[in-house]
Amino acid sequence: MNDPTARRKKYALLKWVRRHNARNPAHRIPKPKGFNPETPRIGKPAREYLRAMQRATGMPVTGQFDEATMRRLFPPGIRGSVMARAHAELGTHEWPSGSNSGEVKRYLAAVGLGGGSPWCAAFVTWVLKKQGFTRFPPNPAFVPSWEEWGRARGLLKPHDLSKPGDLWIWDWDGGAGDHIGFCDEGIRGATAYYLDGNVGAYGGSVTDAARPEGGIAVVIDLVKLRRLG
């Protein structure tokens, strides 16, 4: 039987396992053969994955997305949904290296572009479209367009109020915004923990890491953006 929440649940599980494996390399949880977060049902591979996750956390091993498991996997609401989807893209990268092409062309298609263009804003747009967002800047492929549009619609918020899923616009040189991505773990001290695209290996990958908080020029509130449609 199809489950309208299956995709969100499975993406959240995939996100949790990726983090677990990064923090516990000696106790990695392998992805079962046949696990596909895109299908609208929760089948045997997903339940096998769930049981492994539950064993790793000392929870009752039910193989079900029960209440205790749901609380462990993600917070309720749009923030958890968006970040589960974004985390599922970790590791996607350009190929050939430095080409702005390859797998990332599907992100570029979300803003009406083909291969060969910078894609950090395209990645953000692709994730949001997958989660049902319909309102975007006039030129969603262009980072300054996000800043101008967000400011005009009252979507901005202070840095220190950032929450997972908020959009961080980074400024590297004191001019217009240069880069956009998602707030992931938030800001701790002077360090901002992010998830974004077109950085890192291969000339551009989807990456989660950290950089100095001072580079954040603008924060767009995800919840306010969702209220637009």
C-alpha cells in the first residue's frame, strides 16, 4: 500500500544514517540493496534499514516508523522535510570535474539552465521545488536575486536566529551575495554549519561542513518563505 509520507520518512532515515556513519566509521550501517527513498511505499529494504538504525540507538527494534523513531529521525514540519531531502543529495558532484555538468544538470534544469553554469542557487531551488515550494525570485539561478527578493518581501531574519532549512547567503568580498545554501546545524560560537552545493571536491559537490559565521550576509527564513506558497 502506498504511503503519502513514505518519501519524507525514508529521506529522513537516509539523512540520519549518513550522519551516523560519518561519526562512527567503525560501526557503519550499510544501505540495503533495493532501498529507494523515491518510491511511495515502505517496503522490506526500508524496514531492514530502520531495524539497523533502531539497534544502533538502543531503541526497540520494530522496523516501523513508530512515534519514538519519528522523534529520533527528524523534527516535525517543513524544516525537517527540506533538510532530509537536501541531505539525501550529499556527495552529488560535477562530472567531468570542474564542468558544472553531469548529475548536477538536474539542479540546473530547475532554474531553466543546461550544463555549464554555477549551480549553488539551482540546488537550493531544486530542493525547495521537490518539497512543494512554488514562489521564487525572478532569477532563481542568480544569488543576488534571492537577497533582493527576500528583502523586498520581509523574509529576512538575524543571523543568531538561524534554524535548519533557513537560506544562508554568503558574501566573500563585501559586494553582492556570492553563494547560497542551507543552514544545517546552525551557528555555534563563530562557526556556521551548512549544507550547500557547488563547493568542495570535483570542482563542485553537495557538501555539509562548517565555515566562519562572519561570511553570512543574509538569512532568509524558510518558514516565511513557505507561507508565500
